[in-house]
Amino acid sequence: LQAYNEEADSLPADTSQLSDILEKVKTDSVNAENVLERAMFSRTVIEEQLEELAITTVTNTPPCQGIPRIKLVPIPIPKFSGQIWECEAFWSAFEYSVHTRNDMDDIYKMN
């Protein structure tokens, strides 16, 4: 922006339509300053929101220290090699042994 203004100031006085050029430079400079001002304001707002989000995340995260880890016995589920003919047998075993169980939380089902 400064280089733009300096270049406009260095135009010779006998340049045709000098007043029109200088008026355009002035308008462009004002517009550029407005854009920069809005960008800095937006950056400040975003930084404040990120800070609030970080504080909220830290305060809303439950401590995991008091929760005992459940020791689960291994569930025998056949290995799925990716073959299409094994899919139904694998899914039936998984659904029966894990997916439909109501006696454990979802977090333990996938561990």
C-alpha cells in the first residue's frame, strides 16, 4: 500500500488525467485500509473464540483418573480376511458377541 502511494506521488505533474489517477489512488488506499481493518478485527474475534473454546474444552473434559478400567475376557470372533463369502458369518458373530450387548458401554465394545 505504501509503495502504491509512493508510485502515485512520483507521477509527473504533466501526466494526462493526473487528478483522476490521484483520486483513484486515494479511493483504492481507503478501500485497502478498510479491508485490512476488517481482517484484523476478524482475526481478533477468531483468536478470542479459539481461546474460549480451549478453556471450555479443558473445563468440560471429565477426569479419567477415577474411572476403573474394565478387564474384559477375549471374545472369540472369527477372523475376517475380507473375502465376501466370510462376511455374513463374521458379522453374525460380531453382532451377537459385541454389537447387541447391553451390559457394556460402547467405548469398551471397540477396545
